[in-house]
Amino acid sequence: MTSKTELAVDKFLEQTDSEVASFFEACVHCGMCAEACQFHLSTGDPKYTPIYKLRPMERAYKREKAPFSRLKKMLGLAPKPVTEKELIEWAPLVYDGCNMCKRCTLVCPMGIDIAGTIRKMRAGYAAAGLAPEEL
Amino acid sequence: MSFLNLVEGPLFTFAAAVFVLGALWRLIGIIRIGRAKDISPPKASAAAGFIKGNLRHFFPRGIFAKRTMVHIIGGYGFHLGLFMLVFFGVYHIDFLNERILGFSWPALPRWAFLLTSAVAFSGLITLWVRRISDPVMQLISDKDDHIGSWLTFLVMLSGCFALEQAHDSLRGVHMLLVDIWLIYFPFSRLMHSFTFFLSRGQSGMTYGRKGKVR
Amino acid sequence: MHNQFYSLRNFLKLSVLMLMLAAFAAPVAAQSVRPPGNAVNLDDGIEDGPSNALGDVSDTEFWDNFRGGNPSELFAPAPEGQVMTTTGQQWRMIREKFIRKYLGWAPVIVIGLLAVFYLVRGPMKITAGRSGKTLPRFTLSARVAHWFMAGVFIILGLTGMIILLGRVVIAPYLGLEANSVLTSAAMQGHNLFGPIFIFALIWLFIKFVRGNFFQWIDLKWIFKLGGFFGGHVSSRQFNFGEKTWFWMVILGGIVISVTGVIMLFPGLVEDVRWLQLSTILHALGAVALIAVAFGHIYVGTIGMEGSIDSMLKGEVDENWAKEHHDLWYEEVTGKSAKEEETP
């Protein structure tokens, strides 16, 4: 039986095409997206930093799919696997913490389409049955 | 073989090979993943979006300019400064000319080189101290960010230390750090210096196709 | 710029030479300020020292023609038509017998005192414990300005110390070659980062000048010795200690910057005595700031619970604010700092 986490990660990886991969590869953690995010601006809470909302999906990609990921895994340098606890913790950020306004893409020096990737991440949540029940 | 000959000779060749092959492998690896076929009818050219997206993100947008001023000034100061230092510093041109390319081009005068160094150092230090004092950047930063910043800083600092050109050992330390930097580069976030055009371009393609790159 | 760096060095060499010449040429007049043998590099490992430059005959009258100035007068101007003054000798005496000999101990002594203070009094805890609620204290841009200055300060402090003390601290243990390499590196680094310090200083001033002017309430702080030895001291956003440190950095920084620019571009001044004065003031100012900086670092980190938050997160615990900056707390929150202090 496949766990919810595996279902979610599989979907994450499936959704990570070369566009999303290049986003994860280009991000330099500059934090400028936070300065554009309505959620961050109104709460001041760093957890609403847009790129941070993608963290589980980014980790899944960097562990399983990115170039050199197999080498890094062999050397024990790959990021830790995504856990179900983490996915549940992130659900409010992925669903309630983004209204797809895409201001973060406008400010991003790398032009990363974070909102578009959030949409793809939600597909992973839906596939695993981790999406909020109200939806 | 002296230390300087080692770090400028075989070790440099090895590091440069790792740098070139590693970076190519990674870039090709990202592109090879491919994109799902978009079946919607295009409203505009995706290729034009690729170029437009790349160019548009060079320029900060007015609505965010004030809030991100430190990033913009520090970022541009560091990146443009480093570019000028690497490719227009007289010792760098000499090294590239003698070891790799076989041709040279005009170098920055010494005063401009020092001024550029000051700007580049200021930018890098600003970006890193922001990383440690901004809760947002503290949260999203990982080891790679710090190692990359520090390695680049040490490469620059050792280069500055060797400016007198009076001691082979100082030049050797600089070259050793350059070698380490080159080897570290393709496996780290330093790769953003190549992947940025993919990232900007691909989101430019997506939105260009929808006719929405502004 | 390259050549100007070198001209400073040539100037130093010339000064050494001048001193030696003077010492040989006027043995009687210079008796009172005559350096011992080791001050003129006679036994520091250099085999063929510049003593040969004198030739085989010491021609007193010949050199006297070049040398002017009254050796008993401190920093006397060179008389008209004379190329050598006695001031070089005095400058060198100050540098060798005072600055290089004693100044380096200042930071060491401060560290020692801090260690004793830490062992005796221990860190200052937040007596009421952390409340969990925070107040914004320093904006992000102020924090970045602070850490930028800190980074530049550390680089300049280390390289400057190597330049100043390498000969007496590094050379005897690691050898002259190692000292030469380190000094060459430090010199280049120091010259390059020097101008960045001026930029950092202006930035720091703009970001921190508000709230840093002295007020009457600071007198109380002085009488209570800052509360470091017990007792409660009231203060607004910045207490007397912080204000003093701010103005030390700004004023000391201006002295260091001006003298530094003079040394980077020796052509700016006509009289060599400005250069001599610059090296002395530069060293004094820098060592003073470095010494006090250790105190600043101590109070900001292990010395006082909760201080570091203000520079890493920009926010401080409310109880920290009540205990150390009660009047500021009242200004910011509009609440009394006393009410909730004793439950």
C-alpha cells in the first residue's frame, strides 16, 4: 500500500517539469518575494514567504529528481525525505496562505512563478487526499 | 612541483573541467525533464516570452523598489562588480590569455579595479549580513547559501590580499580557493548564475504563450 | 593609487634611514632620545642592514647640512632649506617605544577584565524571565547597517593589527618571511577596505543617530555605574553606555577615516609631519575602538540575556525592554514599565 506521503511526492515529481525544476534550481533564497506577498506584509510572519510555501515540493525534487540527486543521496548530502507530518503542517500555507496574486513573480529577480507552482503543489495534496475537506 | 604550480596547473585544469562538465550536466539535466505539451491555442509567441521574461526581470518594478532597495543596490553592486573584476582585472586577463584563450583585451586601470572591488565587497557583505539579520532570510537560508557566500567572499578576499603580487604563496592561496570554488560551483546554488535565464525564460514562455508578459 | 601605496612605504624606509643617519651624525644632541640598538633593526635578523648606506666614514658635518629642526622641541618644523627634520626620529620613538610596545595590550586587558567580570558577576539575566512578547527595536535596514560596519570593522581590525604589530608579535614566532607575506596581504586588504569603512560609517550614522544624543537622564546612569554592579537604571531608547559607544565610533571613526585617507594619498598633505601625526592618531583611535568593541560584543552576546535578539531578529523581549530601557518601553507601548514588574 502506498502511503499518503508517497502519493503526494509522486505527484509533486510528476508536476515538476523543466519549468518548475528551473525555478527550484534558480532560487537563491533572497527573500524578496516576502516583500511582495500580501500574507507576509499583513502578518509580518516569515512563514508566509512565498518560496517557503513550496519547501516540501522543492525538497522532493532535490532529493529524487534533480541532476546530481543520486550522487548526493549516495554521499548522504541530499535533503531529508518529505514526511506526512510536514505535509499536514504545510497545508495551511499551500491552501490558505496563497491567493495566487503572482506579485511574487513580479518582484522575483529569477522570475519564478511561485503561484503557478503552488497550484501544481496543490495537485500533489489532492492526489494524496491531504487537501482541506471543505474543497 | 611548487604549491603555486599545482594550484595553477593540474589542480586548476581539474577544477575547470569539473566546473564546465558539471554545469553542463546540470543544465542539460534540467532541460531534459521537458515540459508537458500545452494544448491550448497560443495567444502569443512563447519564444518571445522567453526573451522578454529574461530581459524584464533585470529591472526592478516601481511598486517594490523601496521595500527591496537593499537587495537591488547590494545585488547589482556585487554582481556587476564581480563580473568586472573577473573579466577586466589585469591579472585575470593575463591568466586567461596565457592559460586558456590566447588573446587579451583591455583591462581596468588600477584605480577603477580597486573602486570596483570596494563596490563588489560592499554588495556581497550587505547581502550576507542581511541573510543573518532578516527573519525571512534566516528561515529560508540553508548551509549552501552560507557556504556559497563565504566561499565567494574568501576567493575575493584572497585575491585582494594577493594584489601586491610580491608573494607566490598569496597568489597560490587565491588560486587554491578559486579551484575549490570552481569544483563547488556546479553542485551548489552558485549555479544560479546559469540557471537564472532558464527560470526567467520558462516562466516567460508560459506567460508569453498566454500573451501576459509585462 | 598603486604607486601611492608604495610611496608610504618608501616614506617609512626613509624615516628609518633618517633616524639612523641622525643617530650617527649627532650623537651628543640626540643623546636623550637616542634609540637602543634593537630599535634600528640591528639585531632583528636582517644580515646586511642599511648601516652600509652610511659608507665607511661617518661624515657628521655632511649630514648635518641636511638635517634641521630642534630635537628638544616636539614635532618641530623643518627649517627653510632643510630636507631632514628631527621629527622623524621622534615619530619613530613614539611608534616603537609606545605604540608598538604597549598599545596592543589594550584589547588584551579589556578581554581579561571582561573575563574577570563574567566570572565574578556572571551574565545579566532578564530577572523577570522572558515574557514571550516582543517589541520591535531595530529595523532591518538598521541591522544591516550595523552588521555591515561590524564586518568591515573586523576585516580592518585584523589586517591593521597585523600591519602594526606583525613585526613584534608574528615575526619572532613565525619568522620574517611569514610576517612579510601576512603584512603584504594585510596591507592590500587594509587599503582596499579602508574606503568601505567611510561608507559604513556614514550609513551607520544615518541609521543610528536618532535617540543617541546625550540627555540629563544619562547622568543618573553614570552615577549608578550603568547598573553593571547592581541597582536599576532608567533609560530611553539608548542608555549612556550605548550613546558613548555610538559617539566613540562616529568621532573615532572620523579621525581614523581622515588620517587613513591622508596615508592612502600622501600627496594630499605637504608637510611630512601630517603623515607622522596620522599614523599615530590612526593607531590610537583604532586600538581604542577595538578595545571597547570587545566590551560592546560582550554586552551584546554572553554578557546580557536577550540583547542579541535586537540585532538578529530586530525584536526584543518586553521584559528585557522594561529592565534595560524602561522609559523607551513606556514611550513605545504607552504602558507603565513598573506595574507588571513585580507580580
